[in-house]
Amino acid sequence: MLFFYNKKMLGETLLITIQNSEEVTYEDKKNITLIKDNNGVLVGLNIFNVENLKLEGEGSIELSDEQKEILSKRLEKNGIKIDLEGNNDDYFVVGEVLTCEKHPDADKLKVTTVNVGEETLQIVCGAPNVEAGQKVVVALSGAMMPSGLLIKPSKLRGVDSNGMLCSKRELGLPQEEVRGILVLDEDTKAGTKLKELNLK
């Protein structure tokens, strides 16, 4: 479950993504928009007028236990019962680039295979500095970037891509002069959660 808040762009509105869905329908209910898939399963919520939650931050955020309790009570009053547990940080992990090949149909793209600890993913990347052997930060499918972009499986010029190799800018970290993805120390273990690295 992902929580997104950006007061400058959306005002006092909290966006909740429960799971990805290509086709959705919307249902309005007292300052809450329910987002459902074609089977009627709830996949997201837009909750308006959330001043009482006193949210901070911009982009993907975490809610405190107190904020979750307040929000749960509001949802229950409107007949909505969901488990608000979930951590976007779990979707950002260290990956080891095992292979890096030219994209068959795009000069500026590379097709990589990346070990993320428990599995190996194919990820298409456009960064000029990506190479086999690097340790990098991977946003897994389901991750919400600080910009609000939701990462999901896709095809880039006909090639499957399951995740994204991240730059410091995309992670909301101070940028360096080096263009491209963030390259970590070579002794960093694949599968390690990004939050455990304390990057600045």
C-alpha cells in the first residue's frame, strides 16, 4: 500500500494505492473517491480534506500509527474497511546488474538483468552509465516514486521491463554532477532495502 501527498499540487488530499490496475472505475462518497478495478475490487482511494492528519512531506510518505487510526475511523464511518499497513520503502532495494545488452530497437536503451536478492528481473534502462557488475538502486513494481510515478511492469520499445534503475534525482536525493543512475559501493549486498543504507 502506497501513500502519496503533495500539498502544492493537490492541496489537502491523500492518495492511496492498494494495487496496480490498468482499467478502473471511480465512485465518490463524501470527500472520498473509491477506485475499483473491473471486478469491483478496491485498488485505490483519493481522500480529500485531510487537514486533521497533519501530513508532512512531499511525494510518497509514511503514516504514523496515530494518523492511520484517525484515517481508519473516517473510512469506517463511510463503510470502508481496509488494512492501512504497508511500507513503500520495501519496494526500493539494492540490485546487482548481471548483464547489460543493447536494446534491439533503441540506440539509447539497454536491456539489463538484475539480481534483487530473491529474484532476477529484466529491466530496460536509458541511463548512459549503466554497466554489468554495478550495484544499483532498483524501484520494484509497485513502488511509488517521490514524483508520484507508480512503477509497474511495462514494455519499452517491445521489450519487457519489470522495475526501474534509479538516479539520485529520481529518489529525491541531492544530485551529483554524474549523469545517470546511482552506483553504490561494490560490496553492497543485493536485496538490501534502500532505507538500510542511510543515503544522503
